[in-house]
Amino acid sequence: MVAARGLGRSSVSKLGATLGVLLCILLAGCSRDAKASSTVKKAVELEQTANHTVIGRRDNGRLEYLDVTSNGAITTVSFSERQAVTATSIDLTKSDEVSSSDEKWTAHCNRNAECQISKVGDPSKTFSVSRKSILTPLYWSPDGRFVFFVRQAPKWRSPHRCSLEDERDVTVYDLTQGGEDIVSTVCGGYPYGGLRWYKLTADSSAVDLKDGTLHLQVPVPASTKKK
């Protein structure tokens, strides 16, 4: 009787765990590490508020950026470009062995779509990203702490974030914490291929984004619109 009761509790426990995983997948798509994901999003928010670093795209004389302090809402501000930007990137879809644009990182991808990305000359700096459903290269932030990329969201995810339109998740990997999280979801038709890292300022003075290659002037935000 004791063994039977023990088996019953074990079975219920396993069933509960299984149902929990299925519920997580159906409702949110499930991050690979929930605890890490929560702290990654907080780190990206701090990066925006403290260092004014954002993910956005240029649209003529405006900059549309994903405001992670407002759940990834698209915000539009004035944009002034003085010089072209040079950012480190790596395209995991090109081949199983690929180097970054500045040749300081290399990626080795296996048949299961998992890619190990390592810094040249420093194997201790290595992180892993799945290239399954990935739509863009990985782009390093100016300080090298974060990389972002866009991934096709699962069609069966519920609730839908873009009604019945295709959804694409803008995902950030934190190299310091070793985890990733979705910072925004853009809907079908949004030109996500133009997203890059930018730097904002609250006044009219120009600011270098990286190596003196990009200057932005950001006065008062012009408008904010929903995703």
C-alpha cells in the first residue's frame, strides 16, 4: 500500500510537470530559462535608461525604436545622422562555420541548429544561440554585452500578440548573464531587417555610438505608436 501510494504521488507529480510545460508553451512560447529571461529584460531596460542604448530603425528623418520600458512599444523620435555606423554582426544562416563582420567572433553550428559562438583568441567568451526560425543576423550592442536578433514566432502561440498576423520576436541575448529574452514582438509587414542598435540623448548634442561612427540628435519624442 505504501509503494502504491508513493507511485501515485510520483505519477501525479510527473503529470503536473508535463501539464505545466505544455501550458507554458501554449501561453507564452516559453523562454529557455525563465529566471534568466526575467533578469535579461531588466538588464536591457537598464541599458536604455542608463546608457540610452536602443534597438531601432531609421525611417527617413525619424528613428523608430523599441521602447523596452514600455513593453517594446514602437516610439518615434527625430533622427540626425552625421556618419555611417559600423556594427559587429554575424549571420548564422550562411553556413555551419561563419565569422562575424569584424572577424572577432566565430560561430560553429551543428545539425540541430544550435550554434556555439566564441570570441577569437578567448575561448572563455562563448555563448550558444539556436538558429531555428532566425530571420536576421546577430547584432552586438556598442559595449559588446548584448546581441539582438529577430526570430519567427510560433504560429500556435496564444494569445496572439498581433491578432492573426505573422509575429516576429525581437530577442536579446545577454552575454554577461548567459540568457536571452524577447523584448518586443513586431507584426507582419514591419521591416524588421532594418533594426540596429542606436544611442539616444535627451538634448540636442551629438553623441558617438561606437568608435565615433554615428551621431544622433534626439529632441523631444515626436510620437509614440502601438506595436
